[in-house]
Amino acid sequence: MNNVVSTQTHEEVMNFYQSWVKNPKIVKKSEVVSNSLIASSSPHFNVYDNDFGWGRPVAVRSGAGNKHDGKITIFCGAEQGSIDIQACLTPQTLHAMGHDTKFMAAVTKIHDVV
């Protein structure tokens, strides 16, 4: 993903935005390719500050709506500077990820916390 983002030029991005303004389109779920990754959420909604009288939330989930394989929802975490990630993956995708040696090496590295 970093490679895709970093190779975009200012001109390409501006052309995309100008084209969208002239012909706006909201992509339907059925038009999303099956191997796509979609991330959603907003830092403007601090979900851990909601207290309905039961105390501060200990975890956050986004509910059942609009879920599909590859949907990633990112929330500001319970502690300052942390994040919570909700990943919706089919058993087949999760199994494939677990057996991908490069992926597992990347996500299981232990980093020193400074």
C-alpha cells in the first residue's frame, strides 16, 4: 500500500479530484473488486469518550452493517496514541494470511518499545 501511495504524483491526484468533481460517483459494494482493502473510520469520533452510565468502554466494534472480506475499521484507541483495528476477514482469507510466511514474519516481529 505504501508503494501505491508513494508513487502517486501531485498531477495524478489533482486530475482524479478534478474529474470526480465534474462527475461524482459513489462506488457500490458490488463494484469493488474481490481482492481490495477498504479502511474506514474517523479520528473525529472518540468512541472511548462515550459513557452511557455504565462506565468507559473497554472495547469498540462497529457492528454488523456493511461488512465484507477485507474491510478494516480503525478507531482511536482507549489510551492516548493507541489505535484499535477491527478486521473483517473470511476464514479462507485468514487461513491464507496465516500461511503466508512473508506476512507472518512482518506481523510477528517484536519491536522494542522506546
